[in-house]
Amino acid sequence: MEYYYFVSPSRRPLLELNHLQVFYHVAKEGSFTEAARKLRISQSALSKAVGLLEAREEIKLFHRTRKGVSLTELGEKVYTECE
């Protein structure tokens, strides 16, 4: 998987496109496990990428429970924009 960055004028990466792609696949599959399997990466790497995206942007994209994940209201909006 390649990594792409959107870079601000200060040369600081604004958003790693890979993290957004990972978010999209988790949202589409409704599962970190299924998204990781389809992307052929470990579940921990996938979870870390989503966590980094959420921390970096100071947002919460998923409701996490023992039964799985669901999108927050903001997560729904981001997912719609990704499609």
C-alpha cells in the first residue's frame, strides 16, 4: 500500500491519504477485521491508522463496541464524501 500526503504550505502533512482509505474500508465493511483481511494488513495496523486519523483531526469517526463498529454522525458524512 502506498502512502500519499496532502501537504500544507508549512510542509506539514495535513492528512495521510492511506489513513482515509483505511477509514473508508472499515466503514464499508462495518468491521475492522473484515477490512484488514480485504486490505491484507494486520488488524492492529489498520486500527492504528484509523486511530491516528481520528487523533490527528481531533474527531471520532466510529462508535466502537464489543459487537463491532458503527459510524458516528461525522463518520457518516466523511464516508459519504469518500464515495
